[in-house]
Amino acid sequence: MGTTATLPDTGFIRQAQLVGNKGKDIAGVIPFSPATLWRKVGSGEFPAPVKLSVGVTAWKVEDVRAWIAKHSSN
């Protein structure tokens, strides 16, 4: 059984924290692979990330929490 990631109250979360790492048995906070995450971002089904700097992309925790709340009630 993997370790479940938790979301901080505020700030940003990187892709590895969102989707986890199967090789290291770390569960993410959403049940997607990286490819599915980016497909959902591209189609507008998941919040768009923010480019923090060159090579650093992250999601606003508040946006991720809102998405989870919206989809957990369905």
C-alpha cells in the first residue's frame, strides 16, 4: 500500500505530488497518470498550471482543492 499525498493549505503543488510515483509506491492526490493529467489540462477538464520559472510548473493548491471538491460530489 502506498503513501497517500496530502495537500498543503495554500501554495503550489508540482506534478509529482499530484499524480504520485508508482515506482516509489507513492500515491498522488488525484488518480491520474501524468499523461492523463496533461490531457485533462489541455481539454480544460483540470485547472491549468502556473509557470513559476524555467522548468518549474505547478498548480495552485486552491484550484486543485476546488476541482477535487467539485468531482468528489459527483
